Amino acid sequence: MSLQALNEKMEQCLANCLACHRICTATAAHVMHGDSHHSEVLHLVSLLDCAQICLVHADFMARRSPHHMHLARECAEICLSCATFCEAHADADGMMSECAKACRTCADSCTDM
């Protein structure tokens, strides 16, 4: 794989991590403020864990840390777990499916790293 292709893959992964952080944080707020039809503590923890690992992984990629590969695996695992929680809940306004999609996209790009 060329350096340019690797850089493009990393830039896409970084963008996906930031997008996932944003939607997980927004979905956690959605749950906390009672805008949804559920308030499971485990789901809320999963959303916040996902948001945080995505942000940390994005930071490591942005500075080209050699340790970002370790975080990529963890980020993918946590994103998949969060997506599963989101998909298991009622989704009257589409927020959960939007979050699950972003989590799966991020997990896929982290796995590709």
C-alpha cells in the first residue's frame, strides 16, 4: 500500500471517528434529556464510551502516533458494541439508527487501519 493510500485511509478513519464522537455525544444527550423512549444506564455508558474512544483515537491519528493502531482495534470493538445497543432500541425519531450507522462506519474504518 502506498503512503498516499495509507494517509487517505487514515484521514477517512479520522473523519469517521470525529463523526461518530459527535453523534454518540448527541445521542447520549438525547437520552439524558428524556427525548427518547428509553434511559438504560448501560446504553448511556456505551454511548459515552464510544464518543470518548473515537475522540482519543482521532487525536492519536492526527498527531501520527505509532500507538494509534492499538486504539483502532479498541475503537472498532467499542463502536460495534454501541451500534448494537442503538439498534436494540425503539427509534421513533431516527436518532438511534443514525448513531448505529455512524458507529458501524467508524468500526469498519478502524478495522481497516
